[in-house]
Amino acid sequence: MRLFVLLLFLSALVVPASAQKFLQIEKRGRAKTEKIPLNTELTYRILNDDYWYTNTTRDYLVEENLIAFEDRFVNINDITAFQYQREWPTVAKNQIRNFGLGWSALALIGTLTDNDPSTNYQWSDAIITAGCFGLSFSFEPLFRKKTVHFGKSKRLRLVDLRFKDY
């Protein structure tokens, strides 16, 4: 009975798997690539155009080397750059701001509780807090966006990993 239940459980886990299509960013000399699946929002720049376009990918046409967006088809050889929104600058901004607040809060609690005039809240504590706040406000705009240019060392490639029916 146990064997039957085990085989039934294992057969329920086996589902027909289909491979996928990817847009792949390759860097010269590296085996590691970055894969971008379908239905991903991309911010890209087209050859001889100064504007950044943001669209969601709907299909990758591998044979034609085209990306099907919601409103257009773009050849991957015409894309000159991608722009990514990073998440870690927002996290770092909050951590730096919390450090400055914690510094001032601990200095103020120490001033109120120890009754020692040499350890009162000082200008240096306020400078550290103000510096952390200033750094936190300038940190996110400086590091939020990452731009990847394609050309000499990086290139785009469409990869189809679906199984062919013979």
C-alpha cells in the first residue's frame, strides 16, 4: 500500500514541461548570461533614437530575430541599450536614514539618562544625523538606474528552448 501511495504521489508531480523562449544578454568571455523571460517590462533605446521606450514583451520570434512588444516589433540588432531599475538603492537609502536616526536617538537617550555633562548631545551627533539624511536623499537618484549598452562586449540573443515535434 505504501508503495502504491508513493508511486501515485510521484506520478502527480510529473507534469508535461515545456521549455521557454528567452532574450539573453551575453558578455564576451563569460559563460554566465542573463535571461529575460516573456512578459517582462523592458526599457530600451533603439538605434539612431534618443528616446527610451518602455514596453512589455509578448513574444520572441527567434527565426526573424524580432521581439514582439505590445505595440510594435523590434529587431534585436536595432536595440542599443537597456535600462534597469535596481531595488537595492532604496533599501540602502532606508538603512542609512535609520542609522542616522538611531545615532541621534541613542545620543539623546544618553544625554537624558546619564547626567554627565561631558556626554551631552553635541554638534557632532547632529552632523552625523544630517550627513546620513543628506546621503540617503542623494543615494537613490545616483544608483537607481543601471544602463547596459550593447556593442563591443555585450550582445543580445534570442534563444528558443522549446521541444520540437517531429
